[in-house]
Amino acid sequence: MDSINTLKLLTSQMSFEADGEPPALPSPAPACFSPKERDQAFTHPAQLPNGQKILLLKTLLSSVCERDCFYCPFRTGRDFRRATFKPDEFAVLFAKLSAAKMAEGLFLSSGVVGGGTRTQDKILATAELLRQKYQYRGYIHLKIMPGAEKDQVYRAMQLADRVSVNLEAPNTERLAKLAPHKIFLEELLQPLKWVDEFRKTIPAYKFWNGRAPSTVTQFVAGGSDESDLELLSATNWLNKNVSLKRAYFSAFHPIMDTPFENKPATNPMREHRLYQASFLLRDYGFDLEDLPFANDSNLPLHADPKQAWAQMYLIDKPIEINKAEKRELIRIPGIGLKGAEAILLARRTSRLRDLSALKKLGIVAERAAPYLLFDGRRTAKQIELW
């Protein structure tokens, strides 16, 4: 098998691994090793958190895996064609792709072979070859394997722009239903704590590019019958305690020849609502208690959580646009972080009189209208909410 065909096999199911910005709208679940996937290009456009757009290669170093996670297409014992790169083989290939402008960034993970420590060594060896021998200076996201040692986590941070550990489930009980031989606290959560420890205690110049890498994790939404409250509670704790940059949510979809092949797929809209709610917790000053959970501890699928909150708390107590502070403005539907800054800046020179003034600032005025007052007055026409 030549290197390009090997790469196509190893990239063909990486759509379940997230990097960069999540889609604005929920996307359909990917097929499992379809002929179309095998023949498609192995890089894809990705937008990084800083807004930069790059052509990202997401791949495994090996699709051989000794773990038996119930949902995973690479689980041990599953009958499909597997492939493996040695670190030097992959480094040579990626260096050529980078030089040809066919790949501008790398997301590197692997199936676990010979234990997490041995697998992590191979991932680190690959990144070291790219940084040192081939002088690659672009974006690298390295996956930290379950069972990786503390020194390996530090070395990954020295080589990468981003590191990640997939928690997959929000707690020990839920992980046991999804990946029974993974240990939530010691194998998965502990490395995230180490990353935060290194970020706080190691001088920035000792990391790649003079700054510590960001940290993300991913959950399988619906894989272990967990609630949205459980997922967002875990996300909120990670934001506050290990400086998590982002939590990704991957809507569960069944894979043939796995124990979960007959488990119903999760509605992609659930993934979308989880992203919206996680941003409210991270960036908009919301607490868990503010989120509109239903009696089953899940978010309603039919409503944006920010608008659902506003409908409960602002519809009868609209906010005065010419007096509100930033923390109040960003809770109004249609007004984001940049929009709130634009309002504060505009108020320095003049008062805002109507919705047209908000539209000029790039704000979705129709969404904001039901929750605003302009010098004590509501807008002339109340916009329908639903």
C-alpha cells in the first residue's frame, strides 16, 4: 500500500474528531467507511479559534487499537482494513504535503497500540521530526493518549499549538457505559490537570512559538444516555478549573459491527444546542442555573438557549439600550460580544434611538427588539418570537 492510500484510510473516519470552530448549523452524521469517503481528499478547510482559515489534515498515526470503546469505529476486534504509519514515514509525507501547500495544519491522533505510553511516544516522535528535522512551523494539534505520562504531556505542550484529551463522557459512571476499560479520573481527567499545571508554572518561552498551547476536549453526546445538564456541568467545571479553551460535542451515530450498532443516533440539533449553551457559560456570564433545562435535564431542541432564557426573564423586563452595561447587553438575543462593544462605543457620541441604529452596528436587531427599550420606549412593532 503506498503512502497516499494509507493516508486516505487513516483520514477516512476522522470526521468524528473536532478541531477549529464548530459548524454554525448541525451537520448530518458521517457514513462509515463509504467508498466516497475513501476516495475523497484527505484535507479539509478549517477555521481555527483565532479566525485563521487553513487546510487541515486530520489523521491517525495508526487505526490499530487495543481498546474496545463501544461506539468507536476503530475498536479492537472490528473487521475492517487497518493501516499504520511509522513516525518517520508520516513525517516525510506531511513535510511534502506542507511544502506543496496541500496541507497547512495537522491534527494527529492514533489508535492505542501497546499501551498509552508507547503510543504517545510515537505521536511525540512524529511531531519532533516535523518541528526539528523538517522545520515545520505551522499548526499542530496533538492528541494525548489515555494513560500518557506526565513528562509526555509536557513534551506534547512543547511541540503543539493545541493539545486535547477526549473525555468522551461527563463522569466515571457514564464513561463505564461508553468505554468500560478507560479510567475517567486517572487516564483522562488527570492529563488535563497536568496541562493546566504546566501552563501556570512553566515560562511561556519554553513552549512552542512562545506560548502555552490551548486545551480542548470532546464528548460523545448521547453515547452514554447522559443528560445535557451532566455534559454542561462537566464543561463548566473544566472551564473554571483547568482553563479549557473549548469543549466539542459529537452527536452519537451508530457504527456497524460495534456493541452500539443498534443504538439510535442522536439528533444533530442536540449537538448544536450544547455548543450554544457552552458558549453562554464560557463567554457570556451565564451560570448553569440560567440555562433552560427541561424536566429531563436536557435543553429544548426547538429553542436557542439564550433566546429561551430571554423569553423567561426579559420579555416583561426589557433592558434600556442606552444605559445597559456590557454584561446585560450580551444576554440579549441578537447581541454578541462584538455587538455589545459596538453599542458601548456608539453611545459615547450619541443616543441610540431605534432599531435602524442597531442594524448599522451589525446587530441582528429583529432578534433583540422584544427585549429592548429605547429611552424607555419599546419598538413600534413587537417582533414575533417564534
